Amino acid sequence: MEPLVRWLLGGFVVSLLFIVVARWFWKRYDQPSEAALELQKEQEEKRKERKVWESV
């Protein structure tokens, strides 16, 4: 096999491996914290309450 083809295939395999590892880390650690979830919930409740009062 030509050295260039060997390098290209090796780089392709390594890049696929890095993509899989990066995706695994992304799925595992890309979740909102409890504080962020609570803040989002409060903001949604305030938004709903504001709409109710605007319609009155």
C-alpha cells in the first residue's frame, strides 16, 4: 500500500475515533445544572403570569 494512502486511512480512522469520543463527552456532560433548570422554570412561570396580567 502506498505510504500516502496508509497515512490518509490512518488519519481517517483516528478522526472517526476522536469524533466518537467527543460525541460521548458532549452527551454525558452537556446537561443543564439543577440551578439552571430552576431558573428556567421560574422564568417560564413569570412569563405566564405576565401574559395573564396583560390580558386582564
